Amino acid sequence: MVKKVDLENEYFDEAVGDFLDCKKACALTGAGISVESGIPDFRSPGGLWSIFDPQEYATIQAFINTLEKAWKLYREVAKTIEPAEPNAAHTGLAKLEEKGLLKGVITQNIDNLHQKGGSKNVIEVHGDHQHLHCLKCSFIRDINESDVTSEDIPKCENCDYPLKPNVVLFGEPIKYVSEIEELINGCDCLLIVGTSAQVYPVAGFPAIVKQNNGYIFEFNLEKTVLTSGMQFGFFPTESITDYFFSGKASSTVGSFAKKSIEEMK
Ligand code: NAD
């Protein structure tokens, strides 16, 4: 049974108690954690996916075939990411890590806000927006202002091949697989913040933690398949969430982190 937590009800204290009993808690975050920092998620109405069809702009094949489109999307995203600052959800997770209550964060985001908020062990499974990468010779460098403002596509300094933003596009494998395995292995509580859990393989991590009898805490504006279950053809899957914190991440995660730190022994 999913326990729906609000900051006033008895499940809040119960969730904090269960969290504090855990030995290896980790977090998994998605675009929703950064919405209150001014970076819209892509999937919600009006989000970038309603303007830029991901099949047309955000696949590795699109990058190879129509570089201009992939770079157009990247430059659009960069405009919102660069001025953004972490919110209370990012800093809350960082404080939990500092107190030894969280072992690390797996993020699908490319915005660097966990690091800006003070988190140390951050695994960026979809890469980052601060580097450019050459698919041909593996050269990598920091982005600079003209990469974002210019209309030209920057070229590799070694081999002259067009550079690619160091973000994982649809059709590319995720990064840091062994680091993820190390963090997820033995994880007994996963705090899942602001992800619709629709992009695999990351969307499969909660089920691994659950199979190992770990707790699943979900923080989101609305229930996802993790909390509501889903229909796979004829086969319904069950909810795997133990505690669902409904509301904006800055408030739910911020309050949860504060209370956990107050209650720790
Ligand atoms: P997503 O699939 O992670 O969905 C966003 C989720 O966040 C939704 O479930 C939504 O209900 C929830 N949400 C929205 N605002 C919230 C809030 N204030 N508090 C709590 N929950 C909230 O994200 P997507 O937009 O479909 O993006 C797909 C992929 O694109 C991501 O996995 C990521 O790699 C990339 N992306 C990154 C960023 C970033 O770096 N900040 C932003 C957008 C997209």
C-alpha cells in the first residue's frame, strides 16, 4: 500500500523514521527537481517536447543527419540552464549527504545544479551540458560563450569533426554504468524526485531496489507509474512506492531533509 505523505500527517514522521533506519540511501532525480530553479521539464504541457519533437531533434541519428537541429535544441536548453541556481530540493539532498544520510545522487539532469547545491557524489547518467565531445576522436572540452551564442557548429580541434554536446541523446547508452551499479547495489532506500520514470534504463532502477527489499520514496507533483502501477499489454504492474510525497520538490524534499537531520541521533 502506498502511504501518501503530507507534511502534517503521521506518515511524515513514519517515513523519516524508516529513512533513518536505512544504511545505504540514495537519490534518483529527474527534470522535476529543477523546475523551481527555472528549468522547465520537457514532458509537461508547454515543455520543450511539445515544441521540439524528440525524434526529430534529440536522437543520435538526428544529430548525425541534421546537426543544425540538434544544436538548435542544445542552445535553447543552454539559455535556461546557465543562469539557474539550485533550490531547496537540491540543497536538501546535499545536506543529507553531508550528514552521512545519503550515499549519492543519480541524476538524469544535465544542469549541474546538484553540484552547485553542494552534492559531492553525483552520477550524471545523461551527461552534462558543460562539455562538448567529439564522436570521432573522443576529444572533449569545456563549452564557451560563443558555442551557445554563435550560429555555427563548433568543430573538433584535433580532427575537424563537428562537436557534440556531452549529453546523452535518445539511442545512445547511458554513462557511468559501473558507478551506478555500485550505488544501487545494496541500496535500501531510493528517494525518487521529479522524474516521470519513463526513460529507460534509468526508469528500471527503482524496481531493482524494490526487489532487494529497499524502500521507495517518491517526490512528485503527480503520481507516476511507480506509484500507480501500469498496464503492460494484458499485464498490470503493481505500484512499488512505499511513501508518496505529493507537491513541489523544494517543499517536500526540503522539509523531509530538514526533519531527517533534526531527528538523526
Ligand atoms: P521527466 O521524465 O524526468 O519528468 C518530469 C517529472 O517531474 C514529471 O513527473 C513531473 O510531474 C515532475 N515535476 C515537475 N515539476 C515538479 C516539481 N516542482 N516538483 C516535483 N516534481 C515535479 O523529465 P522530462 O521533462 O520528460 O525529461 C526527460 C529527460 O530530459 C530527463 O531525463 C533529462 O535527461 C532531460 N532533461 C533535463 C533537464 C535538466 O537538466 N534540468 C530538464 C529537462 C529535461
